Amino acid sequence: MSHQAKDDLLLTGGHVIDVGGGHVGRYDVAVRAGRIAAIKPALPADGALRVVDVRGKVVTPGLIDLHTHVAARATYWGIDPDPVAWRSGVTTWVDAGSAGAYSLDAFRVALRRLEVRVPVLLNISALGLTGRTGESRDLDNCDVDLAIATVRDNRDLVAGIKVRIDRETVGRNGIEPLRRGITAAEACDVPVMVHIGTSPPAVADVLALLRPGDIVTHCASAIAAGPQLVSPAMHDAYARGVLFDLGHGSGGFAFDVLEAQLESGLTPHTVSSDLHARCLYGPVFDLPTTMAKLLAVGLPLDEVVAAATIRPAQALNLPGGAGTLSPGAPADLAVFTVKEGPVELVDAHRQRRVGKQRLVNDATYVAGRLLPPRLPEPPRPWIPLTTAQRHALDNRAGALRALFSAPLVGPDGLAEQFPRRPEQPPGTDERG
């Protein structure tokens, strides 16, 4: 007599927000062999090995952060994503330019130890982001042929090209690194993500080069926008299909710029954190906190979730149903509680807004496996921190020490694992 195989996991009763898969509402989600097996309004509980009741929770595809830096200990900016992933719902961390052609092989090796998925945007500078800035001041490092060969040899890893265009990074080279990045991207049929910042070069000159489907990150940057906030060049780029990505970071997001853009009809296509070693401790903290800032300026929850799931997946043409909970897609899921009530939020320039709700992560699954808790490493010595940040880190370390130093449970929470036989004297066990 044959028995039908059971699903590995069933999440029941949650409010699903899966815009890309067309599932918004009350659904059960079944997982088998690391993929979504079924998603329906009701699925039988006896068909799964493990059932998790998520009534009152929001279930989304695993979040996709389109702009991060994850080369911990290898670059100025890099962090370990796993200690953030398990508590934030971010299952796919797009590394935006940490590695160039010279370092991509070593970067690939470093990624093997991670729990999360990491598509890569190859830096047009072969140096990558080993240093804080300046990687494109020497145009010899922006070797188009080398970039093309590197992408073609690493199609399983590289999803696009990254170029940083600001005064410090390019020096006297202006927008030439971007021209080279676009040439390499065209040859490989991948998009370019361009960072905008302090001019020169002028943002209008940068935007004029971008093609439909290319991505401008830090789209609501006050440093890049200047006093005008919204320019005709931004409208022109948006109209022809250039994708606007938030890319918060330590200096790339301002509430007043975003509000002006929203009023002008320039809603960001994607929301990303640009999480790195300088903004991990604030003002970014994580992607759900960044998403809360979009909620605070009036964007609806479904829209914000789509901007952190299906839209980044589409922007990079990620394979296999990424960013959705459609049957057959990777079983990357996030479970959240929607916390209602006022929450004070701050941008990169300490402008404040008060939001009415935020997502707080309860569980994060990659390929159907619940990510375990991971403790973060301390900040690297070159990371600037305020006195308040250092004090908070010290307090957190003390609280963790106290938590783990105390016995997990008291005597009533224990079991006798090796029961004494009646003839055994006290103080011995069954092994003598």
C-alpha cells in the first residue's frame, strides 16, 4: 500500500502578501523539498510533517534587498548578512559592487558559508570596494573587456554591473566609468545600477546615459538632488523606463526629497537598504525599518512589500519564481507581525517622521529551512560611531552576556535523562 508523501512545512491562516504571484489575502502555504508546493485558501494540516499557525501574521516571499554590501572582513563596507537575515526576513541580498573582476573569485568562496542567497552586481572597477572610495579614479581599473569576460564566466553569480558616480569616486574621469559600465552591460545583456552622489558629475548627465531597465540607486538622495529636489532629468529618466531604487545607506535618503518625488509621480520602483558597515548601527538598521519609512510617507503596505520582493526580482531577472510564493518557486518566506502605533523614524540627515505601522519579523525561511539566530560581530575599527551608538552596543553586549550566562531553565524545567536503577547508589549513573 503506497502512502502519499507529506509536505515538509505548512504555514496556516496567515495574511499573504505575494503581489508577484497574485496571492493577496488569507492563504495556507505548503513547502516540500525546498520549494513552494501549494498555496491555497485552505490546505489539510495532516498533509504536512510540521504545521505552523500564523494566524494574525503577515506572510510574504522572502524579502529581496536590491542594494547591500556583504563582503565582511574583505572590504571597507562589508557586513555579515546572516545575523541580520534571520531577524529581518531578507533572504536575498544583492551585493552591489563590493567585488570587481580582481576579487570576484575570492568573493564567491566567501559566499559559500552564508545561509542567504547573494546575487552580485560586478563593479566596473576591477578593484571593487576594498577601500572607502576612489575605485574609478584610474581608468585602467575600469577595463571593459575584463568586465565582460568576468560576467560571462560567472553567469550563475553576476546579475548586473555596478558603477559609483560621484566626485570622490571618479575624480576627473566624470561619467566615463559609467559609459564603460554600460558598454559591458550591453555586451552581457544585464542591467547597470548606478550610485549617484556629490557632483560633479551632474546627475542630469548620469541619468541621460541610462537605458530602460537600468537602475539609479539613492534615488531620493538630498546630496545628489540638491536644492531643486526633483529635476526634469529625473522625470525624463523615469518616463523612459529607468528604475528608481531607494538605496538608503548612510547618506543616500532624505524624507523631503522622497516626498517631493512622490508628489511629482516618481514613486520608487524598489526599496533597498544599502545596508553596510557604516549604516548597520543607524540610520538604516535593516530593510524592514527602511520599508517603515515608505509606509510613514503614505505608501500602502502591499506596494511596499512588492517593492521589496517581486520588483527587485524582475529588475535583475532573478530565476525560478524569485520574489513570489508561486508553486515551484524557492521556498523563501518571511513571517511578520504588523505593529500598529506611532514609531519615530529618521533619514540620513536626521529628519524625522512618525509612522503608524511597521513590520516586525517573526520567522525567516530559506529554501524551507528556518534560519537560526546568529549573533553579530562587533564593528570594524574604521567604522565611525557616535558615543550613543557605542554605549548602546556595550549595553547590548552586556544584556546578551547576562542572558546567556544564566541557566536556560530551573530544576523544574529539566528531565532525568539517565534514570537511576533501584540498586544504584546516589551519585552514579547507569554507565558506572
